[in-house]
Amino acid sequence: MIRLLIPPLDLTNTPGIYYAVSSGLAVILFIMLNKKRGTAAWRIPRLAAVWILLFLFMLFTYRIRVELFLLCVVIEAGMLVCMMRIGTDMSWNNTLYFGARAFIMGEFMASLEWQLFYYALTKLGVPLRMWINILFQIVIFGAAFLIFWLMERRFAEGNLTLVISRRELITVIVLVAITYALSNISYVLKNSPFSSAFTHEIFSIRTLADLGGVAILFSYHMVLHELNTMKEVSELQRVLDQQMEQFHLSEETVDLINRKYHDLKHQIAYLKSDITEEEKRAYLDEMEKEVRIYEAQNRTGNHVVDTILTEKSLLCRKKDIQLTAVVDGTAVDFLPVPEICSLLGNALDNALEAAGEVQRKEERLIRFSVSRQRDFLQIQVENRFEGTRRMKDGLPQTTKSDSKQHGFGVLSMKKIVEKYDGSLRVSTKDGWFLLHILMPVPEEKKAVWAEQAEDAV
């Protein structure tokens, strides 16, 4: 029955099942190099089901009428996008983008294999045997898959942060459409200036057009990654610059506060010598107590940390947030000032924002610690929060509406930690958000810590 439904083999036209195999392999390639969706047990059966459906569709639409050819191509492309959607956890724009690239890759692999096989049959006298055909597929598809994998794998990490805009997606779709039209023009228009009536020439036009499409799309992909990297670096630098600017402003504010409280101490001493009323003395004692609180916060051993902590303490008081800080400022001495500002500033800013949204004032709590743990710097921030926190790639996602302009604070922290081969982990439990950073210190700093430990003994 099946043999009656399938037209006889036409050596001048690549069998549709070849495109099903090659395009499916191209999709698998991009799934391997992107963040996968769900578990393997959930993903693999669904991928296999759609791939089999694609195989059957291409099998039974082999040598279909020209009028229905374009519709079949659209359905084939839709199945490839469906496979990409099942296999990867990407936005729709990114899914369509990689699906379009997989489509052209599959076209190239299938056309190249069939052209070489046809050449072997007609010029080299190779017999028409199924096992020879299968051997050609294994060798050509395998070699092409390996080459494409080697080309694409260096962009795998960047794919996680690659954001394809609508304009970029339209550009890729147009390039794919042009490539496909040029590669198949000889099958549709027999007498055009760009087509041919000779089989070898038809194959060459198709293969070279597909190869050009693959090369153009790969070059465009490289450009997009370069632009994405430049944008990311620019945004991170912007965050660092903002942190430095905020630090300098905070430094001036803290200096002003220190001078004011220094003057107040003298005024308190003077007032105590002349005023004896019990209520006024109690009030003055309270003012002196607040002065001591700010002095204690300014003695972490690192002037930059003192400034950041004092500024955030003032913000906590303004928002009725209780901040408990145990900070050894000398533990971050090996970091440049911009990195200290980014790490501690962003960590406390995020905690302040989350804790400030807690309705009950008595539950607005932040615990902040910076310490030495053997040869490691440990930074830990715990804060109360309400609602839920959505995670992606182990990092919290911004809750602000303009997600493209926010979220770089956590990313900048992650980049700094990775620079020193450290780890940044976040977790939530029972209404508490925990940020934990562990960073190995440079060898020269370890020696200084060792000497300090000996002196302490």
C-alpha cells in the first residue's frame, strides 16, 4: 500500500526524506548548544514524535505539484520551529531565528549529499544501491554536522544572553527566503536567466546558493553576538559608573554627616554642663547614642565599605528596615574600588528594595556580613521579601516592568565573581532571600592574611 502512495525515485530531484533527516540534525545541533527545555524524559519523546511526523510528511509529499510546493515548505519550516520550541527554552524570536538557520543548514546538507551521490552514480560508475546511499548520508551528514558544531559551539555561552529583536528576525527570514528562492529557481522557472535545464548545473546552483546562505547567516550571527557583547559590556560599564558616581556622592554626604555629628558631640557636652533637667538629659543621651551608632558603622577597616554601609544604613532607617551588619572591610581590600561598589552596592540595593516592599514593618529585616573564610572572601546578604521570585539560569529575574533596562546589577556582580573564579548562589526559603558569594583571594593577599593571623596569636 505504501509503495503505491510513494512516486518512483527521480535522480534529478533530492528525496524529501533527506531534508527531513538533515534539517532535523540541524535542529538537534542548535538544541545541544542552547538552554534546553524541561527534562530529557519530557523533551526527547516529543522531539522524536515531531521528527517522525516531519519524516512522514516529506516522504508522502515527494514530487508534489508545483502549485503546492510553497505550502509544503512552510509546513516543513513550521515543524522545524516546533522541534526547536520543544527542545530549547528560548523566546519566540530566538526560536524562529535558530529555526530559520536550521532550515538552511538542512537544505545545504541534503543538496550537497545528493549532488555528490548523483555525481558518483553518473561519473564514477558507482552502482545504485541502498547501502551506498546510506553510507553517503552518514559520511556527508556526519562531516557537515561536525563542522557546523565546531563553528557554532564557541557562541554557545553567548546564546544564553542573545536577544533577537523583531528587526533582526525579519532580516534573517528575508535572507532565508532569498537563499531558498535562488537555490530552487531551476525547479520552478526553467527558462529564466538564472536557472538551468541541466541536472549537474541545477545541483551546483542549489548547493552553492545554500552554502552562500549558510555563510551569510553565520556571518550575521557573529555580528549579532559581537553587538550583544558590546552592549552587555556597555551596560555593565554603565552600572559600574553609576555605582562610582553614587559612591562619590555618598562619600560627600557621609563626610557632611560626620562633621555634623562631631559638632553635635561638643554641643551635647556643653549642654550637659549647664542643663540639669532630667528629661532634657535623657534626650541628649539618646542623641549621643545615635552618634555612637554611626561611628561604629564607619569602622569596618575599609573606607569604601564604610561609606557604602553608612549610606545604606541611612536608607534603611528611612524605610523602617532593620539592618544587622557584621562586616570586615579588610576582607575586600584586594578588590578595586569600582568592584567593591558594584558587589556591595548592588547586593544591598536589591535587599533594600525587596525588604522595603514587606508590609509589616517589624519584618523588614536585612542581615549583611562580609568576612574571611580561610583563603576566601565571603559575602552574604539575607533579606525578607514578599511574593515570589522567578529564577532563570540560577539568577533572580528583575520584577521591574522594563526588564531590558534592569537586571544588570546582578549580572555585573556575577561577572566580577567569575573574574576571580568564585561562585554566586541565590536561594529563597520561608520568605527569606539569600545571596551568597564566595571568592578565592589572590596569593599575595593570602600571605598578608597569614601574617595578620600570626600577629593576632
